Amino acid sequence: MTFKRLTDLDVSGQRVFIRADLNVPQDDNLAITDDTRIRAALPGIRYALGKGAAVMVTSHLGRPTEGEFKPEDSLAPVAKRMSELLGKEVRLVQNWVDGGFSVKPGEVVMLENTRCNKGEKKCDDALSKKMAALCDVWVMDAFGTAHRAEGTTYGMGKYAKVACAGPCVASELEALTKALAHPARPMVAIVGGSKVSTKVTVLESLAAKVDQLVVGGGIANTFLLASGKKIGKSLAEHDLVDQAKAVMAKVKVPLPTDVVCAKEFSASAKATVKSIDDVADDDMILDIGPVSAKALADIVAAAGTVVWNGPVGVFEMDAFANGTKVLAAAIASSKAFTLAGGGDTVSAINAFKIEDKVGYISTAGGAFLEFLEGKRLPAVEILESRFKD
């Protein structure tokens, strides 16, 4: 995988356009509740500013209707927070596609929510050319949107004078390649979540790459069903039992031998640890049991590479959090190269405070999963195609 990196370029006096991922969570008053993505964008911005570039940065935020700007779609709160973190003003520019605004070397401006521009999501060619004309260097630094061919994530890459990857994208690709292309063995993948259907292609792809494939959450319930176990009224996809059997035929899939059950999905429900063979018809499996959690920790301890996507239980509820907590502790103490990604996974990492003990944490969701599947990401393809320009 070969592409230009922002940090390899001399951008002094250049107009640098950075497509960042600033799609931060906000409360009902539009206050930012987690600024992780803003902080992740700062290294690229600081590098360009430090080299004396005139910097423009944009992102999507939420799901606006193209051509219909609304106050709740504005990047104004993001610009304000970025100003605080950078220690310098980040001016917000509206209606920027046709230019008409100035940016001086050493200055950074925030260009309003790019998905408010008609044609952004469909990667309209005319729009892409207009936006590319605003800069000398286009920087793709939003790995979370690398799987989407949109105007600012792909189209600009075709027409900008120079196209390169920012620090976020470069580090994501390096970590993912290290984990998947040349993994230290044994390689273990842990895939949790509620539904097999959302991750069936990931599971099938990983089955051909890993030495052990651990499944958790509702996905594990479907696999338990496929192995002939009773799961009561637990969340599962009966129509995907055959796919689960096919995956188990390709790779070792260790399944829980004990589980934590409840009669209802509630934080106040009574939690009961049971052997998997004792699950009643009215039970809901909401976590793995302590014996299974210990077995999972032993698997992680013996691994050379661990890829983690998704919790193994309903960790948001204290009574059903132990399995994911034990897994997090095992990953934190592992000597393996550990790679974790996806929204729920990052939430679990933050909840159990192991951020600084994971080899690499990807904040991306869809792009992370598509990379695991072995799919080609549009943003990566355009960066590679422009390498020799």
C-alpha cells in the first residue's frame, strides 16, 4: 500500500484542504459530549500550520439534507472547540464551495458542514472540481469515511494538484495492514454485536485469516444455536444458522460454556449464571459467564495478534458487564499487537479505562469493518492512484 503522506510534503505557503472526521456526538443543546475526533484531527492541522500553510478543514456532521442548511447541522460548536484546543481562532466559513473567502499562511478556517452541499454524497464531478480548485494539497484524514466515495473523500482526490493522507488515515492503514497482512501468530479475532447479518461477511473473511474466531453478544447466540445449544428467548437470527455453521467449519470458534441470564432485558433484572446446558426457555443470555470469560482471557494472553470489534455482553448494564470487562483487562495486559475498532468497542475501552493499553484504537465503524472484510476503500484507492503524480 503506497501513498503520499502529508508529513512527507513541504506545504509552506500552500493552500491545504484537510477532510477530517469531526462528526462528534452532541447533546440536545448541541454541546459536544466527546471531542475525541476533534483531538484526532489536530496533528495534521498542527503540522500544516507549523509549516506555514493556509489551512482549510471540513467534515460532515450528522445527517443533513443536501442544500437545506439548518442550525443543528452547523460545525460552529466544532470550530469553537477546535479553537480552544489549538489556542488560536478557527473561523467558520459558510457557503465556501465557490470560494470568496481568504486564508492566510499560518491560519486555519473551518468550512461549514460539507454534506450540506448538493452533490457531496453522490460525488458530483462538477462539485469535486470546484472544491479541488480551492487548494494546492488535498489531505484525506477521515478514515471513518474512507469507505464512501463522496466529493470531499474521493472526488477532490482526483482533481487536486496533490493528494495525500493525513496522520490519522496513515496510522489507521499502517495498523490495519500490520494486523491483517502480516500478523504475528496465533491471530485471534473477537467479533461481538447484536446481529450476525451485519457482520456475516466480516466473519467469513476473518475465518480464512485467523487462528481462532471468538464471537460475542447476539452473534454468539446464533452460533450457540448452530451448535445445537438452547438459548431460550435470547436475541438470535435463526435464518443465519447455516452461515454460522459454515464459519465454524472453516475456523475454531470457541463458544461460551457458561452464561449470564435474565428473564428480561433490563438493568434491574436479576442476573443468574448458568451452564449453557441449563438455559431455560424463558431465559435471555446477556453476557458470558466467569468460566467463559477466563477462557477468553487465556486465549488473548496466548495470542500474537488480537483484533477486537464489539463487546461480548450488554456491558452498559453493570450486571452484564463482567465478560467485556475481563476481555478488556486481558487485552490491556496482552503482549500481542492489539487492534480495536468500532463505536461500541471504543465505548467499552473508555468505560474500562484501557485507552493507553491498546496497540491501536480505530474510531471508524463502517470503514474498519470493510477493511476487515478485505474490501477496497475508495479513499485509499484514490490515494494510491495519485501516489506518482
